[in-house]
Amino acid sequence: MDPTIVAAAGFAALAVGGVAYGGYSILGGGDRSAADRLGELTGAADDESRPQQRRFSGLTQAAARFGGSTDEAEVTALRKWLMQAGYRERNAVELYSASRAIGAVIGALFCFVIVPKTTLLVMIGGTLLGTTIGYYLPPIMVTNALQKRQETLLRAFPDALDLLVSCVEAGLGVDAAFRRVAEEIESSTPDLAKELQLVTHEVNAGLPRVEALRRLGDRTGVDEIVSLANVLIQAERFGTSVARSLRVHSEVVRVKRMQRAEEKAAQVSPKLTVVMICFVLPCLIIILIGPAVVNVKNILLPSMAGAG
């Protein structure tokens, strides 16, 4: 076997093993208590008391220099994007950038190993292809997770908003209504329930309700939830009726949901047309014209040849 292939395969195995060991040290270490795990989820873990975390953080920072940007505005936007997708660890940006850099290296080595060593152009092309796939695979995965999470939140939001309207009209305050709605929908929609619970926890911790509602919109990225936060902020600022504002917003959200359903229903016909043209129509043509073609080949063509 070619020594170059053996060396590349060994380097790839070492890279994968290092990443797996680092992930196990951070996520599966036996010396980690429940407080450590809770601190990681909330972004409040103490790096000074965890040497493994410091070592792994140093590695991710070194890899992040090659896989991400250092501009503060871009880093803030990236952190917000990852948070909306559900990745809320304090070092999520570093892990994301490091995953892009490591993915590019591993993809290049993998394609270099499996691509036939025929010409130099083929080897370079395969390596570049693997680098591109490894580099752009993490953004695709995060985008997919973001879309799925937003669809889950948006699907359950109208019903949760109706419960919120009922709680407020029954006499509960906004914070108590958020808490009660979160308890009611926790079994069916845990993601939305956690977002509402975070609002109540932040308010109980001393954060102003306006800021907590703004953070709710930033964490989700769903337009309807952002509008809900704006409605509650305006109602609190101008002293209008919260129940009436929520009732109006609930009607608007239901109208938007009906419009989305009608839009999807209107898209069914064009999609079915394309499917029929590509798959059904050729089968019909073969079934209808096939016997005639066979008869022409077996009867008409020999007759014409004999007459000639």
C-alpha cells in the first residue's frame, strides 16, 4: 500500500480520536457534578475550576481562528443564530468555528484517501471537494436545526397564545400567565414551554420584564413571538389593556396561520403537476404507444421490406 495513503489515514484517525476524546472529557467526564452540567447549559461554568474545560477551550479557540471571523458584530450575529437553533453553550461560537475548521481537514483527508490516485488533477479536485463539504456541513446542519425548531415553535404558538389570553382574562398577571401556560404545554411542546419558563426565571432574577421579553424574541427568531414581545412591551409602556392587546394579537396570529395553510394548499397543484409530467406521463406514453410500436416493428416493417 502507498505510504502516503497510510500516513493520511493515520492522521485522520488521530484527528477523529482527539475530537472524540475532547468531547467525552467535556460532556461525559465522571468527575462532573450536576452543578457543572447545569452551569454549562446556562453558560455559567467556571473554567478556572475545570482544567479539562480550559484545555478544550484552548483547542477550540485555536481552531476557531481558522474556521470563523474575529469581527465582534459577526460573532454577535453568529451567537444569536446559534442560540436560535438551540445551541446556547457559552463557547458555542468557538465550537462551531472549530467544527468547520476540523471538518475541512477531516473531509480533505478522507477524500484524499478514497479518491483514486490516477492524476494530480483528480487528487487535487477530490481534496478540494472534501474540504468544501467538511467546511460547509456544520452551517447546513445548524440551519436545518434552526428551521425545525422554529417550525415546532410556530406550530404550537397559536394554541399557547390562546391559553395565555385566557389566563390573563381570568385575572392572572403576565408572569403568572407565562408560568401557567408553560406548565400546561410542557408535555406537548417542551421547546416553547422552556422559552416561556426562561422569561419568568429572568424576571424573578431581577431582570426587567421589557428586557426579558426582548430576549424571548431574540432567542426564538419567530416573527409571531417577536410581535408578542413587542405587544406586551407596548402595553406595559403605554398602560393599555394587556388582555385586549393579547386578544387582538391572537386573532392576527390565527389569520396568519390560516394564510400559511392556504398557501401550502395552493402549492400542491403545481408540485403534483411536475411529478405527473416527470413520472406519470412517461409511463402513460409507454403503455399507450408501446403496443403500437411493437406492431409496427413486427408487422409493418417486414411487410414494407417484402414489398420493396
